[in-house]
Amino acid sequence: MEHYVVTYDIADDKRRMKVFKTLKDYGTHVQESVFEVVLTTEDYVALRHKLLRRIHRDEDSVIFYRQCRACENDVERLGRKVELVGIGDIVL
Amino acid sequence: MEHYVVTYDIADDKRRMKVFKTLKDYGTHVQESVFEVVLTTEDYVALRHKLLRRIHRDEDSVIFYRQCRACENDVERLGRKVELVGIGDIVL
């Protein structure tokens, strides 16, 4: 299992909602367009495939940032507390 | 020098612009509320301090995700190409 931060910038409201709903199945919504997810290799491939089918590649952007254990331990959160409660929960 | 992904979720438009302008001095704007920055320890402390002075801690959220060399090499960008041109450039 690997930890990832997935950020997205989607031009269209409908597509953005679809991307949000897709990511919700894999991890925690920590900011407006940021999820923290924990993925097996199979999950990664499946999630990537689903997102590619939902975005318009010339207008939208999705980025996967891997977070190894060391990087993950260094995360710093300023401001509003975010409860990392697990898959599917919205914590805003 | 360390690489970081800085994501932010700012409730107020004016504050959001201030956070954007602050981050622009340190790195590259890759998505609506995501910057990639390269920071010395001093830069990190200074940037953190500036952001804390600009956000409302109960409403806004800023997260620093460190990216070690290995994590950085694994970044995957789907969709719109982002030119990582360097400090201060907006590439949307």
C-alpha cells in the first residue's frame, strides 16, 4: 500500500463532481480539490483509469504525488483541523 | 533544499489572493490551489510564518507535503500539461 496526495483542477462542474465522487471511494477529502488516499498497485491503476475516462485531457489536470513513510511523517497542516477519518468521509 | 507540494483552501477571496502571491515567490503554480516549491530550511520557516499571518486558522487550511527525491520521481500528471518553469511563473 502506498500513500498518495491527489490534487485536481477540473474546468467543468459536472466533471469535477464525477472526479470528486471517484476519489471519495479511495480516500479522504482534505481540501476542496485535494484527497489523501492509500492505494495498492491495483487500486492505483484502477483509479488512474477511472480519472482518465472522466477528465478532458486538454482542460483538466490531476496530479498524483506519492508520499513515502518519511515524507508522510513530515506533513504539516496549518489552520483548520482536518480529521483523517478514512475512506469516503468529507471532513470540511 | 527540499521539494514540497503546498495546497491551500482559503475561505475568503482576498486572503486567497494574498496566499497565492506569497507562494508565487517561492515556487510554481501548478493547479488552482497547488504550488510546487523548493525550500531551504530558512525559506520553509519564513514561508510558514507569512502564511500563518495571512490565513484565518479556524476557516482556512494550508498543507505542506514534503517530496523526497524518490517521491518526486514518482509524480504522475494526468491531463493538461503543466510547465514547471520556475519561481513566480503562472503556467495555467
